[in-house]
Amino acid sequence: KNQVEQSPQSLIILEGKNCTLQCNYTVSPFSNLRWYKQDTGRGPVSLTIMTFSENTKSNGRYTATLDADTKQSSLHITASQLSDSASYICVCITGGGNKLTFGTGTQLKVEL
Amino acid sequence: DTAVSQTPKYLVTQMGNDKSIKCEQNLGHDTMYWYKQDSKKFLKIMFSYNNKELIINETVPNRFSPKSPDKAHLNLHINSLELGDSAVYFCASSPSDRGGYGYTFGSGTRLTVV
């Protein structure tokens, strides 16, 4: 059964601090992995996409890593801002490309 | 310009009623989806249409019936609403039905059944 587990479930950090969100997956066949940001009351928005052969990818203050051997991914946020407060969802796409498996998300709150 | 727009944004209705949610995308994408997000924030696919053809139909009660009049629209009709149908429903689209392309989500429709 395809599963995507994320940790921590929720996280509170001070503005300006860094944080790392974790994603473990058991998805087969694996195609690619995406991190989405979902603001309250909005739909998810894609942050990064990682294919099987990629280890690291950055998008501004967001850096995603992927270890295909251990089936783990992380999303590192540097110099956090209040606007980073959101739910971050890890999504795996299976080899056929038309099936997504979503994690339950990490709820991040950035405070002053 | 809203890329994927859903209406209504909020819907409160009584058990047993029939309701519809509409979705439109102006991105020229071929594939559209309906997702359900439960109270635990877990997103689960319900349906997927590619060029008006149904390609994914997950285990969803047949009270839910999607309709795609053209590839820019995918509506969701729900009959005999139940309390457990309360959730946020997201419409999404992608250029094709292959996951290598990006997904664009709408802002969601919060359905509350009382």
C-alpha cells in the first residue's frame, strides 16, 4: 500500500529561524516527489518537484532533498517569515504518473 | 485571473439534500481532478478526467457524480448528502494525466452538512 508519512505533525518556530520538515514514503513505482504549501483556506501550491535522480533542489528559501535509497525527503526553510505559516504537504507520484499519494502534512506556525 | 476557480467557496446544507460544486480552469490543461480533504487535512483523490473522459474513479459512493461538459470544466454533483460528506473539496488541473507535470489547485469548497 502506498503511504506517505510526514513529521512533525505541527511545528512552531520564531521568525528568522530555520526548520526542517520530514517525509518518509513507501510508494511503488516511484516517479517523483513534490512539496506543496497550503495556506489556510487556499488550495495547495507546488514548491518543488524532485525526480528519482535528484538529491537537492532549491526554490528561494526552500530547499528540498531526496534520498531514494532510504525513501526520505526533507524540506528545509531558512530565515523563516510569518508568511511561511501554512501546511506543508509531501506528495509522491507513482510511476504511471497519474496517481498521487498525499502525506497528512506538517502544520508550521511562525511567530514573532 | 484565477487559474482554477471553484464555486461556491462555502456550502452549508441539510442532510438528504442534493448539491453541486462547479470548477473551471483557464489554463488550457487536459486533465482535471476532484480531491476531498478531510478534517485531518488528508487529501484524497476522488475523480480524474482527461479531455472529458473519466480516467480515475476511486472508491467513492455513487451519490457523487462528476460531469465534464468540456475539458475546461469539471463539476461535482452530490445526491442525498450525509454528515460524513462534510469536508473541503478541491478541484485541480494538470497539463496531462502524467504526474511529471504540475498540478494547479483551486481554493476549495468547504461543504458542511448539518
